[in-house]
Amino acid sequence: MPKKNIENREDIALLVRNFYDKIRADKEIGPFFNGIITHWEPHLEKLTDFWEMNLFGGKMYKGNPLEVHNKADDYFGNTISSNEFGIWLNLWFATLEEHFEGENVEILKRRARKMGTFLMVSIYENRAKNK
């Protein structure tokens, strides 16, 4: 199947769905996601909103990723580490490269790297605050 540029919401939705199929099946990080997300369709829509806004602007994403990830880390007994973020990032890159090419792929790689860093720092700060 030929690769294409990421051009619209439908492309973002394809990316998000294929990415989370990989996440859910992963032996190391799948249990974190499958253990806390009970309604996948609304979650996938929200994540499509997030990445669409992140790449194209427009419609505002409604949510607080830092708070959500801090609560997830609390729920799992402060066991989320940089290892899980590394797996997440590798699966994101693999999914992007599997389906797409072009400048927007590189933009989404950079933004995912930054987001992973922000989330991990926030988790460590939240742990220190809650000691």
C-alpha cells in the first residue's frame, strides 16, 4: 500500500486507531491502557481530536493530558516509567512510518517526543508532591 501525507482528520483517525491497536496488544504497556480505559471508542475520538488539533489547529481539544497521566500513574502504584514512554514512542513512530510519509510525519514525531517528556516530568513531579 503506498504511503501518503497526513492531510486531514480521516488520516489522523487511521493513525490513532492503528497505533492503539498496537498499544493494546503490547505485552508491556497494553495492561496500563487496557486496565484503565473501559470505553475505547470515546477515547479514540478524544485522541483523534487531540492529534488533529496538535497538527492542524482549529477545533480545540478538551482534556488535560497531564492530569490524566498523573492519575493513571497513581492508579498503577507509581509504576509508569520512562521505559513505558519509550515503548509508546517507538510504536507511534512505527505506526506513522507504516502508513504515512512527509513533513507531517516528522512534525508528529517531534511533538510526540516533547509530549512524552512533559508527561514523564509531570508524573515525577506529581510523585514528589504526593510524598
